[in-house]
Amino acid sequence: MKPVTLLASKAFGLTVTRLCHQLIEDHGKLEGLALIGLQPRGVLLARRLRDELRSIIGQQHHAYGELDITFHRDDFRHRATPATPSVTALDFDLEGRKVVLVDDVLYTGRSIRAGLDALLAFGRPSSVHLLVLIDRRFSRELPIQSDYVGKWVDSIGDQRVTVEWKEIDGQDRVILHTSDGGGRVASGIAKGSTADQ
């Protein structure tokens, strides 16, 4: 597959910063808000958001957690190789809280559905919003949509989106892997986001 860079390092960082400012615009100083990253890759975005929000606001005013969804996935029993669970680090009650659920890529919606199921073990939130770095909006299998989006990508066929993180991959970038046959790629940019660098 032939890779196409959708977000390079500079645009990646600006996109994360914009998402933070959107959260602040909607939720003020974030009191009563819980930011929860979905394992495994959503936590990388959630950690980045947590640190950026702390630097913007001056201190942490929101609860932060990381949620494993392995045993809540609807394909858990159908996988050829056993899934390895990740760690859930969520030491507070979600009852009555506003929750922002964080994942790196929204694709079919099945991981988000599993995340919503897993959340219920920690209480009944007053509301749940979804924040994703990439929304592949033409690939949904369940009626789930994001509230905060870094970038919309209209991928087709066998195209695949990969988010790389400086912490584990050596650099921040988003790549679209497309077939060598010249499959057309259409990508939209979320309102107020930066252009690709």
C-alpha cells in the first residue's frame, strides 16, 4: 500500500491544541468533567490532551482515567488469537459526571460501543461525549458519531488509517495507506482545524 500523510507533526500538534480549546470553550474550567482514554491507542491521545489542558488552564481541574474494553468487544470470542487485555486505571465514580471518551480513530463504531458498555461498571454519567483525532465517516457500522473531531477522512475500499505517536513510533503523524492502483482519496478538515503541513 502507498502511504499518504494526512497530518504531519506540526499540524498534528496544532490539531490536538485546537481540540483542547474546544473542550474549554464547551466546558469552561472542566470541573466535573472526566477525560477517559480507550485502551490501547486512545490513551495516547487522552494523555496528550490531559497534559495540554493542564498547561493551558494552569492546573488540572478534571478527572482522568484509562479504560480497557477487551472483554466488552463484540468480536472477543471470534478472534483467531486471544486478545491481551490492557490496564484500566479509573479510580473514581462516574455517577453524574460529564464524560469525554477519547479514541484515536473512529471507524466502524464498535470499539466506542464497547467503551460505552465498559463505562457502566463505574456509574451512570450525566452525559458522554466522544472525542477522536480521526473520524472515518464513511465506514460506520453502528449509529455512533463523534462530538469533537481532529480531522474527517473519507477513506474507501481497502484504505487504512494509521496514527503514529512520538512516544512509541518516534514521530507524530497520521497516514492513509492506499492501494498502488491509485485509489482516490478525499479528506475533509474539521471546522477550525489546521491544513496539512
